[in-house]
Amino acid sequence: MRALFSWVFSLKLARISVRLKFCNLNSKCYITQLPFSSSKLTFDDSRLLQCLSQQRLHEARNLLDELSERDGQSRVVRWTSLLTKYSKSGWVNEARTLFEIMPERNVVSYNGMLSGYVRWGRLSEAFQFFEEMPERNVVSWTAMLCGLANAGRIDEARRLFDAMPEKNVVSWNSIVSGMIRNGDLEGAKVVFDQIPIRNIVSWNAMIAGYVENGRMEEARLMFDEMQDRNVITWTSMISGYCRSGNADEGYFLFRRMPERNVVSWTAMIGGFAWNGFYEEALLLFLEWQGSFDKKPNGETFISLAYACAGVGLPSLGKQLHAQVTTNGWENEDHDGRLAKSLVHMYSTFGYMDLAHFIFSKNSDSFTIQSCNSLITGYIQIGQLERAQNLFDGVPFRDKISWTSLISGYFSAGDVSKARLLFRNMPDKDALAWTAMISGHVQNELFVEAANFFSEMRGLGVSPLNSTYCILLGAMGAMAYLDPGRQFHSLVIKTQHNFDLILHNSLISMYAKCGEINEAYSIFSNMVFRDLVSWNSMIMGFSNHGLAEETLKIFEAMVESGTSPNSVTFLGILSACNHAGLVSKGWDFFNAMSNVYAVRPGLEHHICMINLLGRAGKVKEAYEFVSKLPFEPGHAAWGALLGICGLGETNAEIARIAAKRVLELDPLNAPAHVVLCNIYTANGKHFEEKMLRREMGLKGVRKVPGCSWVLVKGRVRVFLCGDKFQPEVGEMLLILFKTVW
């Protein structure tokens, strides 16, 4: 599905842009519960409400009689209608006063008053009123049942349900929904099975219960069993699948829906955005706007804001914000979620002035997530001071706030500040410890990273799979096989579930440490492999010069249905380079764009230059560089210079390549050295002498090659020609004896 959307996205994105542009009290003494408002009341209704609120009962009764005579309704119907209107609007005390002065009441009047108490959470008064009712019907019992269930008093609600003299489908549905809301899903299913006649609400309540608890298999069984489904049924299933991470199945159901409303479209768009399918979310919005008259709402734009942030399109995000403002959804953002999504979007873009403006304008409704978005945004654009100021100024912080700022300081290379923050962090979780380990690895402080790992385990904090992945990556980068094996053993002992990323990290670590057979063993035993798994194995075999094995893995990868990418071909071309397979190298290089739609990058062209050079085809390599589809930089010319060797036949090409390298990078030491060696090999001693003098005047010095070894936890580095190691004499003696 994702592959289908990707190629469509680039064609339709501009159309989205265009679309967005157009697109405890007694009955004698009352305190009015809410501020006086007549926005939903007529003038006469408001006059009566004022009389009731001020206890002008005689005047209120006269007004009631007058109103009833005027509109021709029976008095009890008119009075009951007013009572219900007042109680629904929150004027419960006034409604009770009206109820008391009514000379005539029926069961509907009683139920209206009872529902008012229940609606506004006044359960003790509701229950007392319920007990005093001269007559109750199924509506009365159901209203009281709902009040108890909504208040979390599900045991009382269940007893009341069992005591009901008569039940209808609404009663059954109410107790099922109440039990689900109070966490008794199994009990709700038992009651559901006992319902004599179920309606679509019964089924929807049960399906929603399974969905809310992440039990999608049981929800699907009920969904498939239903004879009649409505838009609520379909939308509930779609939302459930998306929340469980199965957006493909959610989309499959979405396409099968016989009818859709704004909630359905919004649920699917939100499902895509929630699962990181940002392009698909935007394309679905485009389809919706192009085919249907139903307009999106504020909830839709919350998901679209996250989608815009995910695809990294600031211009589209700004148009989205303009649409939100034009439609007035900012004024209806009572919970602050829409503003929070906009803060996240602008922070992701690095537009911190806009993000901070929205944050400041809506500061009363903001949560810590918005603060964290701002902190992360400031860090991403390198404004650590502003991130620190915001961090210091917020009234409360969570673990994400601390961890984000710690990671920010590591990214800036300020290790001491990151350590200080970490030591002051009140509650360190595994993510914070992992950030510390990752930060030290990022700054090449591998021993310190291992020490933090040991401290983490000593304090009883269980490492995450990602913690081990970071450490295994560091061991592979430094070719520390023994520590890498120790971490692998710890993973086996402590991690019950090996995820894909952890397997990939182990393959890469063993391959980089020279244990290619161990890497292949792990790869062979994997149940599921992704692109990274295949690429790790291909690069491993390639770096070990095993061209045949590399090509076999590539064939198996293609047969498995996994599409190769640029990294795959870098490994393949490197393998051909090591084995001198010029013809195969050309085949794979041409197949990149012609067969697999992978555009060759600079590194692929350099591989081809090296491949041709190893085969002695220096002139062909020169022609290849001259015809590159981009302007060759010092890397391409440097690669050509490197393959010229010391032969006389390539001296002119070497001179041209060196000249171009030095024009682009005048202080490039390797280019100077290679050119000096070529002059010497071809007897051009004067040119070699002049070039070395020029190097001296420029201060160009070649960085000497080095190697290192890990001994008792300490890294020993050896430079070419190094005589400063205290044991150098003994080492040379052993070396010469070995050679001799």
C-alpha cells in the first residue's frame, strides 16, 4: 500500500496546496448553578427563569398560566417542556422550583427532573428523588442506572438493573456500556449475550468495548457476525485497527464502507498520521475534498497538522493554518489540541517564532507536550539557550523534557552540561539512561558510555533493546569484538524478545569486527528480515571481499520481494570492485536506474572509478569522470588520482586529476603526496622537489595512518612511524624476530 501511495504523492501534492487555499441545597434556598445566560431561551423563558431564581413563585405561576394559554398547549406539557429545558441547560435548582409549583405533573415531568439531577452529577438528590417518585417507568429506572454507571458505581448500577421490573433494549444497552466503561468487558459480554432483542446500538457498544481495549480479533468476529452495520460500526473498527498499528486493515475496511461521514474520513486520516503514513493522510484528504461535499472539522486539521510536519512541507503547513483560522476552528479549540498540533508542526519545521506565538496565545490550555515540542524545536535549530530558558521557566517538566535537553547538549558537543542535567534529573528511566549512553557514543567517549551502562544496570534499570543497539553499533565502529560478544551475551540473558533492529545491530557488529560467519549465522536464523537486514549482510560480505556470497545474498533479497536501495548497490559495486568484476559492475550500475529506479549517487560513481582503476582501465575511468551527470568535486577527482598508480602511462591523467583536486581543495594532503610519488616514479625530481616546497609553505602535512588495540579496557593507538610508546623497543624486537 505504501509503495502505491508514494509515487502518487509527488504528483498530487501541489493540488493539496491549491485545495487548502480555497478550502448541598434544600428546596427553600437556592444558589443559581451557572451564570445567567439566555442564549438558548426565549424572552418569556428567561423572565420565568429569573422569577424562579429569585423565588418570586406567585409571579412565576401567573406567568406559567399566561404562557400555557397563549400557545394553546396543555399546562402539564408546557411546564414539563420548560422543566426539561432548564435542567438540560444546568438550571437544576430552578427546574426543581418549577417542579414544586407545578399543580399538575405526570411521569414525564418526574423523569425530566430526575434526568436533570443525573446529567449534572447530583446523584444523592437523584436517588432520593427516584425513591420518592409515585410512579416509575422503564425510562426512570434507566436514567438512574446511567447515573450510577457514569459515576463509577457499577455494582450499584448492576443491582438496580437486576431489580428493574421491566427492561427494554435501551436499559440493556446502558448496563452493557456502563460495565465496559468501568472495565468489566467480560461481564459486559455476558450481559450482551442475555439481551433478548439486540439492536445496532447493542452491537456497536460491544464492538467499541473490544476496540478500546485493543482486542481487535474479538471485535472483528462481532463485526463479521453483524447483519446490519452503520457508519459508527465501520468507523469504530477503522479507528481500532489504526490505533493497534494495522493501518492497512483499517484502510481496507474504509474502502469497503457503503457510506462515509466526516468522522469516518477524519478517523482514517488520523489513523494514517498516527502510524507515520503522512503522505497517505494528505492524499486521502485531497481525495475527500475532491469527491464529497462534507467539510472537514477541527479534528481533521489536527491530524493534517501532524501529517504536514511529518512530510516536512512548511508552505503546506502554513496554508493549513490559514484554513484553520478562516474557518474559525481556533475559537472552538476548547481543549487546546488543535493549537498543540500547530505548535508541534511549526516546531518541527524550525519556525520557532510562529510556534512560540501560538504557544503564548494559548498558554492557559497548553500541556507539557507543547513545551516539549518547543524545546525540541529550539534544539533542532541550535538555539540551546532558548531551549534551556523555556525548560527553566515551565512550571513542571516530564521525563521527555529532561531527556530532550540532555540529548540537545550532547548533539552540541557539550558533554559536561549534559552530564550535569542528567545528575539533576529527579526520576531517570531507561530512555534517559539510553540517551546518556548514546550521547557519549556520539561524542566517541566509548569507555564512558560503557561505564554509564554498568551504572544503569547496577541501579536496577533494565536496558532497552535500543540501549544494546547503540552499544553494539559503537563496538562495531571501533572493531571491539570481545566487548561486543559480552554485550551479545547480556542481550541473550536479559532480553526475552529480540526485535528486528537488535538482530540487525548484531549482524553489523560482527561483520565490522571481522566475524563474518557469526554475522551470517544470525542473519540465517532470522524469521523476518527487512531492507536493513539484507543490506547489513551484503555490506558485510562485500567488505570482506566475498563477492560471490555478496551476489548470492542480493539474488535472495530480490527473490524475497525486498526492493534494493542505494546502500544495497553500494555494497554490490564494492564487492565487484574487490573481485575485479568489471562487466558485472557495469551491469549493476546500469540496472540501478533502468531496473530498480535508484538514482546513482556520488559514492556509486566513485565505486565505478575504483573498479575501472583496479582493472587497469584508467583512461576509461577518466572518460567516466569527464561525463558525470554532475560537476565532479574533489572526491571524484581524488578517486581518479588514487587509481593512477605510479606508472608512466597514467602520469598525464594523474597530473590533470591532481590539478583539479588542488583547485577545489588547495590543502588536500593526500593529493599532494600522490602527485609527489608519481613525479618521483617518473623521474621528475625537480617537479617533486618544487611540490614538496609548496607543501611546506602551505603547511600541508599528511595525517599519518594509525591502528589501535583494546587492552584491559584501555585503547592503545599506534601512528605510522610512532616512536613514543614506552614499549616500542620490545614491540620492534618481536616484530623483527617474527619477520626474520
